[in-house]
Amino acid sequence: MTATDESERRLAEALRARATGAGGRGTTRPARRVAGRSGTSTATALLLALLGGAALGTALALVSLLAPGVLPPLG
């Protein structure tokens, strides 16, 4: 057996071991599953922020209309 045959055999064994997951250090961890509920909580947080902004804007507009001079002038 020549040196080339030996190196080819070792390479083939290494590739076979890596393909089957028996490669030791070369193995990778399986990917973690992502929770499916994160999108719902994000959508809820955005909806609450939108409603809060609308309520604050409405309150400032009513104060500006019903009690002139309470809010400082802009500009």
C-alpha cells in the first residue's frame, strides 16, 4: 500500500465518520427551537404602544383646545 492509498483511505474514513456524526470534535449541536409565542407578545406590545400614543395625543389636543395657555407655545 502506497502513501497515497493510505492518505486516501484515512480521508475517506474521516469523511464517513463526519457524515454519520461520529467525528468527535467535528460534530455540531442541533439548532435550538424558537418559541412561537414571541411574535404574539411583540404584536401586543406594539398595539399597546400605539393605543397609548393615541390616548396621549388626544389628551394633549383636548387640553390645548379646552384650556388655552396651559401648555407652553412651540416655536
